[in-house]
Amino acid sequence: MALFRSLLMQAARRIVADPRARAKAAEFVEEEVKPRLAAARDELKDISEQSDPVRNPRDFAYRLGVRIGRIKRGDP
């Protein structure tokens, strides 16, 4: 197990040192991660406007669960 961990850490160090990999990671963050985070933030704002998470946490959790279920099924 120690050998596998050592090889994995070595590979991670090489990837981090590679400027192409770093550029690709930065591109991925800009094109994929940030838009999804913004959409999730907007969705949470909408849900919290419908149900106050402080005053009614059960309803908020229910609405959030319903939304997560729709996302898993692929519904918009």
C-alpha cells in the first residue's frame, strides 16, 4: 500500500508541475465549475425565497431534496 501511495503522490507532483495540466485545470474551472456554482447559488436563493431556512428548516430541506431529486432524474 505504501508503494501505491508513493507512486500516486509522485504522479500528482508531476501533474501539478506541468504547465499544460495547470492551464487545462484553470480552463475547466472557468468553463465548467464556475457556471455550475453560479447556477447552484441561484437555485438556493430561489428556494430560500420560497421557504425561509431559519424559520422553517424542514420545508427548506424538503424543497431542496425535491430539487436535488429532479436534477438526478434529469428534469429541468
